[in-house]
Amino acid sequence: MDLNIYDEKIEVETEQAYKAARTAAKTDGILIGTSSGAALYAAEQLALRSENQGKNIVVVFPDTGLRYLSTSLFE
């Protein structure tokens, strides 16, 4: 991976990704997986920064939650 092509990396704990995925399912009806939950959590952290106030934050969800229905993600 070329580490020079992006500006920043945001580390996300598994439980933070799970919580974001569960919230998306409950509040928006979007069934996403762990990777998407991590992307959503990171986007939320970016949106909270003062330099991003009033800006649109776009996040791409890289996976679906279908394969996670029988895991601890959706218990």
C-alpha cells in the first residue's frame, strides 16, 4: 500500500465499528458490516472537527451486513 496517497488514517476499534453499524441499521435502515461501520465511525469523527463544520462528508460503505447477521455484530 502506498502510504503517500492519503492524508490521514483514523484507527477504529471493533466495538466502535459495531456500534456505528448497529446505529445505521436502527436509525436509517441501512444494513452494513463491520468495515462499513468503521468507515461510518471515521466519517462521524471527521464531521465533528471544527474545520469541517458546515461541510458535507461522504463515506463509502465497502460491505453489506448480510454475512454478519449470525455474528455478534447483530446480537
